[in-house]
Amino acid sequence: MAGSSFGTLFRFTTWGESHGPAIGVVVDGVPPRIPLAESDIQQWLDKRRPGQSRYTTQRQEPDLVKILSGTFDGQTTGTPVSLMIENVDQRSRDYSNVADRFRPGHADYTYWKKYGIRDYRGGGRASARETASRVAAGAVARKVLGPAITIRGALVQVGPHAIDRAAWDWAQVAQNPFWCPDAGTAARWADYIDEVRKAGSSAGAIIEVVASGVPVGLGEPVYDKLDGDLARAMMTINAVKAVEIGAGFAAAALSGEENSDEMRMQDGKVTFLSNNAGGILGGISTGQDIVVRFAVKPTSSILRAMRTVDSEGNDTEIEMHGRHDPCVGIRAVPVGEAMMACVLADHLLRYLAIGGDP
Amino acid sequence: MAGSSFGTLFRFTTWGESHGPAIGVVVDGVPPRIPLAESDIQQWLDKRRPGQSRYTTQRQEPDLVKILSGTFDGQTTGTPVSLMIENVDQRSRDYSNVADRFRPGHADYTYWKKYGIRDYRGGGRASARETASRVAAGAVARKVLGPAITIRGALVQVGPHAIDRAAWDWAQVAQNPFWCPDAGTAARWADYIDEVRKAGSSAGAIIEVVASGVPVGLGEPVYDKLDGDLARAMMTINAVKAVEIGAGFAAAALSGEENSDEMRMQDGKVTFLSNNAGGILGGISTGQDIVVRFAVKPTSSILRAMRTVDSEGNDTEIEMHGRHDPCVGIRAVPVGEAMMACVLADHLLRYLAIGGDP
Amino acid sequence: MAGSSFGTLFRFTTWGESHGPAIGVVVDGVPPRIPLAESDIQQWLDKRRPGQSRYTTQRQEPDLVKILSGTFDGQTTGTPVSLMIENVDQRSRDYSNVADRFRPGHADYTYWKKYGIRDYRGGGRASARETASRVAAGAVARKVLGPAITIRGALVQVGPHAIDRAAWDWAQVAQNPFWCPDAGTAARWADYIDEVRKAGSSAGAIIEVVASGVPVGLGEPVYDKLDGDLARAMMTINAVKAVEIGAGFAAAALSGEENSDEMRMQDGKVTFLSNNAGGILGGISTGQDIVVRFAVKPTSSILRAMRTVDSEGNDTEIEMHGRHDPCVGIRAVPVGEAMMACVLADHLLRYLAIGGDP
Amino acid sequence: MAGSSFGTLFRFTTWGESHGPAIGVVVDGVPPRIPLAESDIQQWLDKRRPGQSRYTTQRQEPDLVKILSGTFDGQTTGTPVSLMIENVDQRSRDYSNVADRFRPGHADYTYWKKYGIRDYRGGGRASARETASRVAAGAVARKVLGPAITIRGALVQVGPHAIDRAAWDWAQVAQNPFWCPDAGTAARWADYIDEVRKAGSSAGAIIEVVASGVPVGLGEPVYDKLDGDLARAMMTINAVKAVEIGAGFAAAALSGEENSDEMRMQDGKVTFLSNNAGGILGGISTGQDIVVRFAVKPTSSILRAMRTVDSEGNDTEIEMHGRHDPCVGIRAVPVGEAMMACVLADHLLRYLAIGGDP
């Protein structure tokens, strides 16, 4: 299929299945002489790692990353950086439940129809485990972007419960297991997700990722616009069904006056009086914060019987047991950050190519 | 920038500015022996053409397309199809108003900062005029898809006014100047947009595009997923700020039970009991309708003074006059259809490449 | 087929058939603010133009290029540069001779088998007329490279007659109709090609293209090596059957001592004592002259009957009449130069992307 | 640099340095349901493996390949196939000799100038060790091509000593350590290479790779022509300086009559009376054998002092010791075969995409 790569100049390729021996990513196009150690990557993987609270899956994976190529004396050399993460907790279990039946809402049916074969163990290639590779690539991308650009993500809605945006405090994100920027809402989510978990049900979520310090000029009109690439980047994350930039869908209901971000000079710099554009105009970064939101559907793996069909074409039911993830959206936050970093790194290099001096 | 192409196997490249001599598109990767005449393309361009009602811009462009290569005896030959549309109504006018000042909400500032030069006449390359090339490419894509796959678009919200989905009737779309599938709402929009127009203001909109008859199996996990490519395709259309598939953002508020599309056999075929997935699971088409929605912001060209800066770094104001488009979202409907067609054509070819028999 | 594009960042896409209304090229990725006028391109097209001496085809084409997009006030804007050349001398003639029979040595048979349809007029897409688009793209590439990099080509062999390399004088190239750097050999070729022409036969040729002033560092190991891209670039020119860099095939017979280009410092700069490498080591430019040679086969259109088959599967004969090109290799010189320019421009931009300061 | 990938639909990405922990390749785009075991790949790696005769380097590498992803129950699943080969014999040694001095004829100087850093141990990324990854990818490509297409390589010249083509016998290739198809020449080469080895010198070589059973129709004009991709594929192999197809450079000296491959029907099939085209016309396979030759320069690592410079800009000398490879061209045979397989697999899939039925 040759669909496992992302990016043009900063380009990564992921591989691996949920229950194979390992997963990994080859990051090509990393500029040389950037300090890069395994710890630079591990810190981000640790944020995504499963099993860290009762609100996410209990699969235990240390997610230890190894750098197999591309560095020398602690610096990148300009050659491909190959990263590998061994799969440790592939429980030996009975897969007869899922081998021939398609879990609704999962990729089981489509992979089977498309390929005529599928690795049904833990979702195979379609497992969210693949996102660890994205986080690893994103860690390298952050090093390419350098310290002047910061990328932060937060969970802004769980099920029907949105945060109070007036109470937004980035410092809160690290203080609760939800990446919630609003302490009051975090407490309510804890109760809500516990309920969902006990009911064997699941909840969707909305994630917001913000990049600050991005220079003006990133994005290549008209098909490699920065927002186009971000939309693709986020939509390819498992279970994502929607992406918006800045005011997003709400912009449809605004008037031209309300939506236009007027400009003034301030301290010798161009300043925008609002950011409905989410930091992107005409597909090119404006220098404002880049603001992306995406929705993650509730996982389809719930602990109750669902109607489905089997690979022989019979009506049947399927019921999932065991490890259960009440809100997969939580762990999507670091993944969204990583994809933002990768898109920006790629466009930073592309901008340099035409003489950009960001 | 090399960002003017879209697609992998069915790949098109657009060129041209709003006020240059012409615009066009080279469509490469068209399979051979497909009947293709200029009229096959013209019919879709006519739907997008400006100046057809008082609700859109009054620029008069016949948008007559010429096929310059790639066909022989009325059929495609497998070589690149070059299509050209001359620009006719480039009013000679005074551009001093916009030459040195940046229209808020437009790409003026970002193009100027990125490239250090910009064609300020009518928006240059960032003009929505470029979307005529997309529509032309989409017409070719429809021929590649064949008659079994139908792609239809509709406007489902203008400003704050959404349609009544219960009243959805595809036959209505051609009966009003808004592509509105609900006759009652269409009448209300007429009044609303007239008001907006007279006030010199503008309104946003939401478009829904539906593809029916798409076989199971299109989409290349994990970075060339069908939904990822659709998200990029739609987000790169001028003024689009949000894209969603199926239940989209609303999925975040659903429970796993509500969101999962259960399956049953019906007449020997797999049937889904709902379509929250919007026809895509794991990045691959399910055989259900593919449903995409995207939001278009209100155009930033409104007939009142706005605060801005000039290229010398001074605070100033800008006021637009002349032709005015109160709701650019209307003409985005055929563009969204075209992008859907192009994405599907590309993935159809990619599926054939691995032996798919859709 | 989607095979009509070349390059990654400096990327061009050609279109058009020999006997269609026009041919052209879209050059994407051109950096902004480069002065570019039609005359900058026309001067190179004039060198490739047919009908300038009795040694090449007598087709009369003015090959006047039009810039349709991508410039403003005489400078590039960073948007795609669309160039078009109208076909003028498509003689109305009887094609029944070639419509159903395959000319040996031409692409007739393979196009027909691959696509099931072919534009048989003048070779269609497979005509060397396509190379005018390459020359146009190459003219833009030269502007990207700037005046410090010079690219020159010469014919070094016609049929079995090679030049005397000791007599090489670049100034001679413009003094004869063969791009021959050796005056004595040029005179001999004139006689030889006249004989070939009168006999209705044809002669092959070898072209050498040299780029001087190329900075160290261009080329992206290991699959986008500079020599790999040059090999592809030259081999895709019509009728080319071989490409070599530096010592090329002759290197096979050298010893390691003879072949190694030793190094010394000279005036504070690294200097090589020979250039068997042809200016490329490990796929990266060394700063020496880049030297590429390629062989063009004798055109298969000769004025005598040849055995062939027809599209119905019958043995038959075919005999060509009319315009005849005794040595197509002559006009390949500016085409080889153009492809060299395009490859270097692409790699220059790619090098800038990783912080290169050539 | 993002230059570590090859192919469009059958696309592989290699990674790894000579003296890192491992090297590897991710093969993306492999169609599903193809039987694939490690032994299918190992058999080809064993042919390339170093240390098998006294005529090649004495580095001892078992080159054991592991499949880390992309198969299930012994078949490919359509997901990326990740292959890894551990480096075993990275001798701990003193690199001070090469750390700051540039070996003439190697990539030391260009990597250092381009990246400002280089892994000098064993050539780093520029080592021929990378070709093991190519061979692994090629083994997968052969499975994609199926048994009807056979790819065979042979050494046809060592130093100045060419084989006697009249004595060509494919069965001989496996009977000597040189892949020589002519027993008499093989004996002479043994003496010659022993001399070269004892003298601490090195010899170049010419390799010929032939693919039989290739259907008509592979290759995508005009920039992704089959011969263009083959030229790039071979030229990117370490130390290759020249590539030719069919008659190659010799075609320049032929007349049109001699060079044209006339056609006749034979047993209901189109047959060519010669194969100067090397199985490719207009960039598309003709159904004849595809014949490619490429030249490998003598390795620059010879056991005598050579003049060079150091990274501080001083004149100096360098002398190599230890393991020595008198004719690197020998081990390039399986690498050339692998690249042929990869190019054909990619184009087979691309042909299927437009409805080709090879």
C-alpha cells in the first residue's frame, strides 16, 4: 500500500503491529548536528504510555525506545534515525472471539475485505499502539524545531462535558491524569469516566493542540497548506473523526466582521486583535498561535454484546472482555502534539529550502 | 514551493492566478480509454461559475475549458490531460487600495511575509478562482470512478441557520441557488443572505458531500487513510476551517454503544445499522455512504473599514468596494464534490494496484 | 500513470503531444523574487529548435514560449510557473501508414500494448517534441541556480566518430551546427552526416554535459544521490540508452590507484588531482566539475522498408517518408543541459532545507 | 535529507550504518497474501554475504534477517514489512587513522562538508553494508513478481578482462566465486584478482542483470520510464559510475538499420529479431529480456599511502590497513539483481493500477 509514511522533507515511516515483536519508525530528513539521545524521546513516550491511571487501558508496556541509527557522538548525522520499541505485554490469550468476527466500529471488517487477511491480535496494524511511533517521531521533530517553538495539548471535552475555557490554566495539564487545563472540570471528569468504566461503556473526547512561537511563513499553497497537512495529520490518528483550526465549525455562524482578525502594529510587530484563523491564513502560518482541535470517538470496544457478522457471512454477536479503555481520547493528547511537531518540522525545512529565514 | 499537486496515482497540478491570462490544471495518471470531451468537464464548471445569482460574486467568467492534451479520438490515452481556462473578466482597475495594505482574514500578509512579493490583483494565487481548476480535475475524476459511484453535495448551514435534516430531499438541491436540500430553509436563506449582502457583511456556511456506491477497500493505512486524505482535500479549499467525517465532532459526546455501527447480513450483504463512521473504518471505506462536512468561514471582504497594517509597518485601515460575495460557501459545494471525486479516484487506482477488485 | 513529473522541491510536470494544439510544463517550487521573462526561456528553446540546419529534422516550429502564471512585475512569486508552447507545424498528412503498424525502435508497440490506444500522429506523447518542455523547465532552473553555476554541453561522438579530446575548445561549440568542441571533428561530422542523410539512414551520438561552479554538498544519499538523479534525468530523454558519470564505464578497467582522485590543499581550498569521480562522491557533489555523458541511439525512422507487425497481429513492412532526422543526438545537447540544470536546482533547494550554505 | 526511500507503490526505506547496532529496511506497499518467511529473504542475503571467498572483504557477518512486522501466519498482510539485520563484526579498532582524514575516492569528504559531522567507522552510512538492505528488499520484490519473472545477474568484466560472450552459460554463474557465466574467464579472473589482492590494489568490474518473463507494459512515461528508474536504481549502488540498457553506449556507433529491432509474428506472438533496445521502448517494457549493465569502480581502499587532506585543511597522507576488498564489484551482482526486482515490482503494481493485466 505504501501509505505508511508522512512528510516531504522531514519524513517518517512507521511499522509494526500490536502483537508483533516490536514497533518502530524510521525518521528520514533530520538535519545534522542536532543533539539527540534516547532520553529525549523517552520522555514523550512516557507521557503516552498505557497503564498509568485507571482511566486508560491496563496494558503494561514500558515503551523503551532504542536508537538504531542516525546519530554519532550524541548528535544526528543527517542519515535516517531508526527507532524501535519492543512489544512486551502481548498477553498470550485466546483470540477465537475476534479471529472470525468483526468488532463493530473497528477496522476489522475493512482490513479483512481490503487485504483478505488480517492480524486480529489486539487490532494488528490498526491498533492505537502504532501511535507510540508517532510520538517517537514527534520527539525528534521537536528537536528540529528547537526551543523557541512550544507545542502543548490539552483535553477540552470528555463525553458531553466541556471544560470552562475561562478557567484555562496550562499548569493544570500536568496535575491530573486527563491533560485537563481546568482543575474543576478535571474533578468532574474523574467521576464521569469512573462511571463510564464501571458501566463497561466508553466516552469520546476533544483534544486541543496549540503551537506557540511558530514563525510567519510555514505552509506551501495550495495543496500542501499548513492547515491541510495538519488536518490530514490529525485525522489519521486512530478514532479521530473531526479536525478544526481556530474558530473551526463555529466560524460558519460568525459574520465577516466577527471573524476577521484585524491587525495593528505593536512594539514594531504586526499583531492580530483576535485569532479566529487559528494562526493560519491562506495555508501559511501568521506568527500567531496555531490552534487545532480534533474529536476522538468513544472506543468501540465496550463490555457488552454487539450485533455483528462473521467472515463466513453469518449474523452473530461479539462481546469484548478484559482490558478496557473507557476514554481513548486521553492518550491522544501527546499523539496530537507529536503530529503537530512533525508537520511543523516538515514545513520549517520546506521554508528554508526557498530561502526562508524564520 | 512545489505544493501545487494533489494525489499519488491520480495526480493533478494546478497553476494560475486570479488576474493572469489563464488558469489550468494538468491531470496525470488518468487511465486510458475513458471517453472524455470538453463538455464532460464544462458541465461541472458551469455549476461553480460565478455570477449566476445575486447571492455570489458578480465577476463574469464564462469559464470555458479547453483540453490541450491527453485525449485522442474522444478518449483518454493514459498521458497527462492538460486543461486550460482563460481569465476573461479581469477588470482593469486601481489596485492601490490593496497593493500595500493587507486585507484582514486574507492571505495578503502571509504571502507577503513568506515570498517577499505578491500578486495583489484579485488575491492572486490565493484567490478562490483556483477552485475552478479543482472542479475541472474533479470532472475527470468522476469519469475515472464511473457511473456506479455518485457524489453529491449540499449546503447544510448558512450563518447560524442550519437545514432541517428531516426535510432532506436531494432533488431540491438543483431547485434553488444555494444547493439547499430543504426547500423551507432555502427560502429563509434567500432572505438572510439578502440582508447580509445589503449590509455589506458576509456569512459562513457548512457543506456536506456524500459519495454513494463506493466499494469497500479504498484507503491506505495509516498515513494515507481515506479520511486523512479527505480532510486534507477539503481543508485546502479556500476559507475552509473545519472538516468532519460521519458523526464528526458530535461523536465526542456519544457513548460507545451509541456510536458503534453494528452489522447485520441483509440479502447476502453486510449492512450497517447506522453510519456514525461516515463510511470509513480504520481509514478504509466500508461500502456505506462516505459523508464529509466542512465549514467555510465568512469571507473577510466586507464593505466596511477594517483596521490593518501596511507593508511599511504602519497602522492603517482598509475598505473594500465593488464586487462582493456575501456567502462564498455557496460556490464551495461543487468544489467539495470535486475534491471528493479526486480523492476517491486516486484511492481506487491505488486499490487496483494491490489486486483490489472493487 | 502519474509519471509526468520530475523533482522533489523544484518539480516540473510536462504535458502535450506532438500534434496536439500545444505542449507545456508547469514548474512548481520556484523560489520567489527571481527575475524571469519569456526571453530568459526563449533563448534556450531557440538552441533546441528544429529546422536550423540540414542535419536535423526539417519540422518548422517557432517554439515561442508564453508564461501563463507564476510571475509578477517580472519576478517569480513562489507560485507555479506555467509555460506553454503552441504546436504550429503539425502537417496535415495521411497517417494511415503508421496508424496500425508499429515502427521498429519506436514506442508505438509498447504504448499500444500498455494503453490500448495511442496518438500515432508524429509519435504522440513519445515524440522528442516533449523535450522542448524540458528545455523550458531547464531555463527556469538556470535562473534558480544563478550565474555562479554554468552548465555546458557538447557532442563528443557521432556514429563511430569521436572527437579528439585534446582539441577540446568550448568556444567551438557555438561555431558549428553540431555542438562540437573540436573544429576538426566538426568538419568530418558534416561530411559523415550528409552521407547518412543521403542514404536515408541515421547515426547515434554521445553527449557530454559539464556543470561548473557547483558547491560541495548537493545530493541526498542513498536513493536520491546526485548521480542517481542525473542518471534517471538523462535516461528519460528520448532515445537515450546509457549514462555515465566521470570515468564511467572506463573506471571498470582502472586500478584503485589510477581511479582515486587524490586531494591537496591549494590556495586554502581542497583540490582534487584528477576527476574520475565526475564531481560526485557518495552521491554528493565534491565541488569539482560534474561530468555526465549519455548515448543517444540512431533514430529508428530511416527511409527504407523494415519488417514489423500490425495491430491485428499480421506480419507487414513499414517505410517512412518525408521529414527525416539523420542524427537526433544533435538536438539532445540542450536537453541534456536542461536536465542537468533541473537536477541541480532541485538538490540546491534540498540542501538549503537542511541548513546548507552553499 | 529524506532520501532513503525508493519506489512509489512498492516503496522501501533503508536505515543503518556500518558500525551501528543493526541495519534494516521497511518495505511498504507489499500486496497482501503473499507467502513470506525469513528463509525467502535469507537465501539472497547469503549470496551477498561478505567473507565467502578470498576475493572479497573478510568482514564476517552472518547477515541473519528478522521479519519484525507485516506478516501473519506466514503471509504478508498488506502492512509494512520491517526487516532487521544485526551488525556483528564491528571490530573494535582504532579509527584515529580515518577520523580526521578523508580517504580519496570515498564519501568521507562530501559527507563531512555536507553534514558537518560523519560516522567515520567503516564508512558509516556510505558503507556498502547498506546494500544488504537492498538485497532484503529485493527478496520481497521477487515474491511480488512471482515465479514467472526471473532475474539473473552476472559479472561480465573484471578490470580490463571481459568475458567471452559466446561462451555465456548461466549455469556457470553458481560454479565460481565471481558470478562469471564463462568458465574460462572465471579461471583467468582468479589469477588476476589474486595478483591485485596481493599488490594491495583493486579492480573495477561490469555487472549485467537480465530479467526474463517481464510482461509488456511496465514503465510510466515520461519521467518514470522503466529505464529511467533502472538507471537511478543501479547508479545509487555504492561505487557505480555508469549504467546502460541493451546496446547502451555501443548504440551510438550503430546505424539506424543495425539498431532497430525489427518485428515478426511467431506462434501468434510478437517477436523481435534482435534486442538492442534491451527490452524497453519509450520507457515501457517490450516483453523481451530486460538487459542492464553497470560499472563498478575499483574500490578506493587500497593498501598504499595516498595524498589527501584533513578536516583542519592540511595536506596529509592516508594509508589503509586490515581487511581489504580487491574487487567490490563481485558482491554488487546480487545487489543489482535486487534493485532490478524492486523496480519491476513497483512498476508491476503501477501498471495494475491503470487496469493493466500483465
